[in-house]
Amino acid sequence: MTDPILENLNQKQLQAVKTTEGYVRVIAGAGSGKTKALTSRFAYIVDRLGINSSNILCVTFTNKAAQEMKKRVKMLIGDTYDVSLITTYHGFCVRFLREEINKIQYPKNFIILDAEDQKTILREVFNELDINSKNLTFKQVLQFISKSKGTSDYLSYILANKSFEDEKTDNLSLKVFHKYLDKQKRNYALDFDDLIHFTVYILTTYNEVLVKWQQNMHYIQVDEAQDSSDSQFELVEMLSRIHQNLFVVGDPDQTIYEWRGAKPEYLVDFDKMFPNCETIIMNQNYRSTPNILKVGNHIIKNNKIRVDKDMITEKPEGVEVVHFHGKNDFEESLWVASEIKQILKTEKANYSDITILYRANHISRNIEQSLIKENIPYTIFGGVKFFERKEIKDVLSLLRLIVTGDNISFLRMFNHPSRGLGKKFIERLSYLGREQNLSLLKTLEQNSTDKELAKKGAAEFLGLIAELKELAKTKSISDLVKEILERSGLTALYRKDGDEDRLENIRELVSSMLLLEKENKEPVNVEEYLQEIALYTDLDTHNENQDKVKLMTIHISKGLEFPYVFLCGFTEGVLPSALSIKERRSRAIEEERRLTYVAVTRAEKRFYITDSEGYNFTTGLNKYPSRFLFEISEEFYIRKGKLSPEILQASKVPVRNSDSGNNELLGVGDLVLHEVFKKGRIKAVNLDKNQYTIDFFEIGKEKPIDFNFRFLKKITDDSSAASNENADTDTAQDLQSYLKSQKNPFEKNINELSDAKPSEDQQLIEDDKAVPRENLSSDTATDTAISKNKKWWKF
């Protein structure tokens, strides 16, 4: 009799599935059947160990991945089990906050802000501060806000009902951040970063909440663990402390989100944090041919932050990898189009079997022109996300406005379609709202006779909202949306515009609601629907059945596979990105190399690399092939197109410049000697910028010095050793020893909060001497949580 859970698993996959207890790390290379092992393990714990599925948390990063895992688990054990805890980090946090956010006096129907909502707030802030995109761009501000939330104790301000209005600062980004936080608080609105931070804050502040959730989470599985941020890893580690069954799976060689907080070190050094953990290497590839894997293996071995492995496969050698070098962009893209036609002819392939990848969106322009010229149908993945499209946001904003009455939705819809309500109207309304401490909708309702507010359009808008609120009491969500479209005038507006795509997208939205109602077999709660919908992306709705060539960035291709893959624009300054290297130096070079590796390992049958000569507007220099091309031995690919001696010589320069310098990382407090500035002491180590801040004694100034600066060396000075402020810095010879010497960054001063009951537990990693799991009760769980002998490594 066959075993549906364990059949067709190789030895390493089987080991990963059956190793259910303790701390387990699985290094799962590209195409090694990671999802199969993960879902089989979940099914095994439920079906063979008898564990209730509601006690197993399995977190991943995208809704699409979560849905795929749920589907596979149901195929293995049936659909009678609760698999709602197979979810994304953000999905879990929404579920947690629905139960626990009232602990910090937030309502359970809090608002989730997506990117467009954030921009709506920023438009209002920019208007109040009288600034525009010449001063700051939304992208810059949103990056600043995200980083600030990850490094500051902003929650203590929000939860203590403090306001930043009286804060004096000349930093424009900080001013915007402060106003943004004030508006968030006024609307009880959380952005995606807040979902994690609020969850971690409640768990670390309220010990009874922490213990409740720890006791419930008997098993925790983390997918794509290499992409975990500080707060994400802290969350799962914290929840695993009672039962100590934490299973992390991923591939450090595929970490491509460091720029938004991913820390591959959590996976790479998992065995150092948990010395008793078991490590399993899954390196058998079921996707690519040996010729493709040789190229990938050869590139990635140059990285330092990784767990050493070579991917292997039992497939036949296959077609050799091809590198095409064109004389210009036009020749490169035409060659790609020609090769696509050849693949269709010789391989009997479909257009949809072929994918073109690139590092930056602008690379697609020449490719698109050639595909159009050669009558090759194509589709671009990663355009505007479905739920961020204007017409969808309009509908959801009105839906949200009748449920929550929030300012963000009000600002979007009060004059859309136009009701003749201009700048003076909204300025007066905003002023009265601040003065009376009311939302904009409530302010309008209570001040409708005010001279500036007594407008026909305002009365019509209030009437519309009142009508829709009444309808919401009896209508299903799909019927309510139909009423919203007709009564608000949005349908008429889109028809007038002649934009059939907008109407088609709205029909798709209503259709998705009808499907949701059918699946639930009962009316859908509007508040919960709005919270869930904020987590969706266009990858959840994209039609994959079209016979067209796919074009997408490497980032979007992560986790996917395609029979035939072209990596275009393989040019220095594009891949690796000149901007990323400028911002993050050696860290960026490793991540860009991982991007190349991800692109290579998407291919099943054939892989092509293309680049061309010409002028690179990004770097302001002539174009030449990526440095990564020259890390691949020429025996592993065929070159089509000749590289001149001048190009070969020029291509060596960036590699030489970036790889020079000191390899040893110095620590805070180390004494150093600079050729020009002489003696100094390191005051700070900035891992993001790859620089030291050094106080030079002779000039009496602090200077930022690059990690790779060749003329800086560490010296010893016995006379100054005793006065060294950091007693541990003598051991800070490398990254690990430096990190171990640092204070736990999650410790916060929260005593000032009037209603807070701080947990004594603020540190992350358990001491090596763990309490035996079989002896743990609720009391011992609390004792374990407040153990003083912890060590914290934050990367």
C-alpha cells in the first residue's frame, strides 16, 4: 500500500519530514523540492503524530505560496483540517492583532494601509508642510519611514498618546515621518511594517499574551527563512520558546531582499544560535540540467555569506548555456527574438514556455520593440498590482469609508467623482477636525451648516454615505459593491472615460467576492474582507494560461520555473546594480550575485545570457559585460559574438576596485592607524554603509572610513587599553564576535506607558542549557521566557 505523505520523497526530504522535534535547519537549494518537503512535514505531524493542525504555525512570504501549500496539504490529509495557520507573516499578524490589539487600546477593526494609502497620507503631509517632489520623493520618504520604524522606539510615542507637533527638527524626512505617525494614530491605521512591530510589541510587553500564544504554537515552520528580517525572526523564535520545535527552511544563496531588511545570517548562523540544531542539506535539483547548474554553482561559490553546497541532478547534460554579446541594444534584442522563433521551431515549444528576465524594468523597452517587430506575443508581469489599481482602490475606499469612516478613504473619495469641493473646503474641514478631535467624516456630519462646508456636493456625499451604511446592513458584500458603483457615479465615470479595462477590473473584483461568498457558504464580514484584501498582490490574480512570452524582473521570478530562460541586459552597472553597490558596497555585490544565481536556476531546459555594447546612462560609461560573467569558467558556456580586448580589459576594473581592501572587520573601540589622519579609535560600525566612524586624535574630528580602505590598520596600545569603554571589543575581530558583544536592540524603555505591563523578557536567543521540553508547564514556560542568561545576535 502506497503512503501518500512519504512516497516520492528522496532521502534528504524524508529526513526533513521525519525530524519533527527540536530546532531544525534545512538548506534547500533551488529546485530541490522544498515546498514538497514542507507540506509533507505538516501533513506528517497532523496525520502520523496526531497533532491538531491549529497548533502548527507555518509562515511564508507571499499569499500565492501560502495558498499553494494549503492546497498541497489538503491533497495529502483531506480538507477537514484547519489549515488557517499556513499563512504569511502579515497574515498571521493580522489574525493575532484581531485578538490582541485591544490590549493597547486600538480597535479590532483597525485599518491596514497599502502603498497607495500611504501615498494618500503623504500627499496631505506634503501639502501641510508645503513641500513637493523637488524636496523629497514618496519613494524616499517611504523608505525612510520603513527604516525608522525598524530602528526607533516609535511605538512608545504612539501608545503614550504623544504628539510630534511640538517636536523641533530641521530634518525634513523626520518632519514628514512625525506627521505621518500622527495621522496613522488618528485613523488607527497600520502599514505593513506596523503589523509585525505591533505584534512583537504586544508579545514582549504582555507576558500573559506571550505565554498563551507560545503554548498554542507546538510546531513552527518557516519557509524562505533566508528572507527573514530582525522582527520576523524575533517573532517566530519568541513563539517557539516553550515547545522549542522550530523548523526553518530556505537557501541563503537566494536572499535577494536584503535591501528591505532580509538577514540571511539568521539561516546561515542558525546552528550557532541553537548549537543542538540538526542541519539537513537538500541539494538534489529536480528542475535544471547539469549544464545550467554548473553555471549557477560556479557563480554563487564566490559569495561568503552562505552554507557551502553544490546543486546536483540526475538529468541528462542538456543543451549548453549560451552567452550572446551584441554590438548594440538593437542587435541584442533582435537576436533574442530570433532565438525564440528557433526554439518554437526545433523544440515544438509554446510561447508561454519562454521567459525573459532582467534586473531593471527599463531593459524591457528594446526587447518589447523587437518582439512586436517579429510578431511575438508577450505579457509583462509586475505591472500595477491588481488591488492597487485606481478603480479598485476607489471601490475599496468607499467600502472602507462606510465601515470605518477613516480619513484616508475620505480624502480619496470626498470629491471623486467631482462634487465641486475644492482646496478651501478641505482646509476648513481639516482645521475643524483637528480642533474638535474628530475624523473628517464626523466633522462634516457635525458641521454641515458651516459657511465653508455648506456645499451641495458635501450634502450629496453625506447622503451617499448614509444610504450605503443602511444597505451594508442587509446586502451581501458583492451586492453592496454593485450599489456603491451605481450610486456613487463611479460606473458612469469609467464609462464616460471609455476605459473598458477599468470596468473589466471592477467586474473581476465583484466576481472574486462572489467566489469568496460561495466558498464560505455564508455572508462575508466586510471588516475582515478589507483586512485580508490589503495583503493581496497581482501575482494572486494573474492569468497564467495565455500563450505569450513572459517578461519580468528577476525579483518577480523568485520561486518560479520556466523551460527556456533569457537573462538580458547582463551589463556592468545593471547587474550588478551600480546604485546598489554605491549604497551597500560588498553586501550589495553578494546580493547582486545571488540575483544572478536566482535567474540561472529558474531555467529547466535552456539558459541564455545576453548583453550589448553602447552607452550606459546609469553609470555614464561605455557598456561592458557584467563582472559575474567573468566568474564563470568559459568551459561552461558557448559565446556568440566577439568581446574585443578593450572590453575585456575594461571589465576587470570594477572587480579590482571592489574586491580590494581589508577583509578583517574591526570593532567598536579598536585602535587604528590611518596614513594621513594618524591614530584614532572606532566609535561606530555601520554594516549597512560598510563604513567605520573613527575619532582621529590629532585632528580632533570623526571621519567615515570605508571598510575596504587599504591604508587603515589595527594597532595595539597597552596604555589606552584600560580606558577602553567597551570591555568586549578585544574579541571583535570579525562579524560574529562584534555582534555578540552588542546590547539587545529590542530592549525598550516602556515604563512611561501608563497602562503597560512590560514583560521582563526582551532578549532573543535561549541559553544553551534549555529547559527539557517534557518538563515544561505554564509556570516553567514563564521562567524560561525570563531567563537572564541570554545572548542576542542581531545582524
